Amino acid sequence: MNVLIVEDNSAMRRLIRNIVSPVADQVYECSDGAEAVAAYVLHRPDYVLMDIEMSVMDGITATARIKALEPTAKIIIVTDYDQVELREAAQEAGACGYVVKDNLLELVHFLN
């Protein structure tokens, strides 16, 4: 399984990588939504773990753009924000999951 981590905080990217590495064959990383769209096209990962708040392009917009390119893309939002409005926006953009960073171990359940 291949995973793309999209997170602007390098320490958080490392933490997420450490959590998913045992179940992933390949892990790619980038730091904003615009890079995520390009990386998705290049690598075609099985899962995208997408932060929401990033510079250049936010994760909700990037999710919608990736889903427009590939409707079967599996994108899980990974964020600090546990708000109903953001969960609804993520779902409308096409995300298949939503994990709050306080509960990062939930990622393993999505990836199994």
C-alpha cells in the first residue's frame, strides 16, 4: 500500500509517517494542497492523509481537486479541528474519513 502524507508541519509529518510506516509499503510526503494534487497524479497512492489548514491550497480544496481527477481516490482528512462544519466540508469534497490529530492511532484502522 502506498500513502501520501500532506502536512505543512514537518514534525507532524514525521509522526504520521511513524504511525503508518508499519502498514505502508511506500510513503510520500508534501507540505501543501497544491503539491498534493501534483504528487497524487505522479504517485497514485492508495491513500492520501490530508491536513486542512495549509498555505497555497487548503486540504478541502485539494481533496476536491484530487477527487475531480480521480473519483476513486481515498482521502482521509487529518486535522486539529473537530468541527461539524469542517467534517461536512470534507465529506462534500469527497474525503472518506476524518481523523483528529489527538487520535492519530485511528489512522491504522482506516488503512487496514
